Amino acid sequence: MSFIDTIKTQARKNKKTIVLPETSDSRTIEAAVKILNEDFAELILIGEQEQILSTYQDNAQVLKKATFLHSSDTALLDELIELLVKLRAHKGMDKSKAREILVNDNLYFGAALVKAGRADGMVAGAIHATSDVLRAALQIVGTAPDSKLVSSFFVMVVPQCDYGLNGTFVFSDCGLCQNPSAEELAHIALSSAKSFASIMHEEPMVAMLSHSTYGSAKHPDVDKVVEATKIAKSLDKNLKVDGELQLDAAIVPSVGASKAKGSNVAGKANVLVFPDLDAGNIGYKLVQRFAKAEAYGPITQGMGAPINDLSRGCSADDIVGVVALTALQAK
């Protein structure tokens, strides 16, 4: 069974409701049909039901399994207007502005549905820039109470690999945080551990990566990773996290035993936290291209509810996979 098939099976056990706001794009509808047929999530499609069913007549019976919501529903719109005004009044939001935003921007409409508790998460970005998706998410859903920033991760599935969780890892942050401080790096570590646990249902073993292991090199960049490790341990005393560790010390048991004696993570890490975005982005692409690994992401973490971005070059199958991961992230 493939990784994504495993994720779908897990999601099917506790189905969540995911919003797909970009129904003007055929890939979104194709993905919706697949999701509804595979029955691993409930869907809310933002758009006029009659128009969508008429356009996609061959799949109309399947699409009827979804819930269709639109700003033409005045009672729903009024509910979401009140919510948006309450959330953004300090920024000058009033009912008139809120109405204009919700009627004209499906990203905000979808994020508001999540915030209102009508959905557990949202997936968008097939026809919107990442900045647009994240802006709506942060302004409406915001960060989680125990998180100070939003970051991202990739699930990497490496073939014929004995390291990590049978070749499966979480890599973070490979997509958002350019040069995190020690405190930010610590929060990325905590969020990544939670992401690993929610998706893999196994204990996270977090390695704070560096070009140094246990003081083998001296540099302010190393000091940052050491400090981040201390902060992460202080924030979650039960979390298995260690650093600074070189990659081989983090994942290869014999190297970990030699370079980091006494570590409860070295040689066993399944969550790899990179010191900055350059390292993370280069790292995941090296593994993807040279080791022929499957790379799923970037998936956002640290939000009040999961809202995930797609590449504008995504396929319908890509959307299906991100919806499955989003469903597992949802509480």
C-alpha cells in the first residue's frame, strides 16, 4: 500500500470536512469526484450547485454527495459577516467591508467556514498565489494557541531506506520561514513533532540539524541550533528532541552512537528540523531527486486549523493527496 493510500485509510476512520473553494477550476472538481468516490473525507464545495452540476453532468451524481455553499445563502453570509467583523474590527473591518470580501473572495469565505466550525480544514492554491491563501488563513483562522508562527513541512518517503520510520520522515521548514530565530526554530520543531504524530501515529524523534554535532564546530549558526534545542526541551519536556546533530548522526545508528553518545534521538530521528529555509529547501529536493523519494508538501503547520496551499501546477491527484493529509491534521 502506498503512503497516500495509507493516509486515506486512516482518514476514512474519522472523516473530516474539508473546504474546496476553487470550484471554477476543473482539477478541483476532478479531485472532488475522486475524494467522494474514495469516501475518506466530507467535502464543502464553494459555488452554485446547479451551475457546477450542469457543467459536470457526467459526475453530477457523485458530486451531489458534497455540500454546496455560496454567498447567495443570506443567512450563512450574515453569520460569516458577523464573524469577520468580530475578528478584524481592530483593523477597521465593518459589515460593508466584510460583505464585499466574503462575496468576492472564496478563500476568505472558505476560511470563515473553517473558523465558524462548519469545516475542519481547507485546501486551495490551484488558481491562487500562496500569499493569497496564507493571508486569508492567517487573518481568519490565525495561529494555534500553542504556536507562535506558521511553518511548513514535507513528508518524505524514501524508497529502500532503513532510516527514519522505514524511510519516512518529516522535513521542516522547507517552504516558509527564511531564517528563523532560535525561539522560532524551537516552535518549528514542536509543530513538526505534532505533525508527524498526527499523520504517522508514531512517536516523533526530532533532530535539530547542523553542520556540527555536540560542539564539533564553533559558529553563531551552531549556537542558534543549540539554543533552539534547549528552548524546545523546555517547552515540551516529554518530547524526544536533540541537537545540534549532523545528518548522519541524526539518522544512522552507528554514527549517532559514536558522535552523540547518550542521545535519545541520534541514529533514530524521523523528524529533521533544518536551521534555515535554504538548507531545508535544498535538502528535500536533494532527497527527492537523487534518492527518488516521494515528497508531499509543503504542508502548513501551526495554524488554528489546517489550511493548506497547492502549487498552481498541481494535478487533481495532488489535490487528493493534500486533502487526505489535511484531514489527518484536523482535530
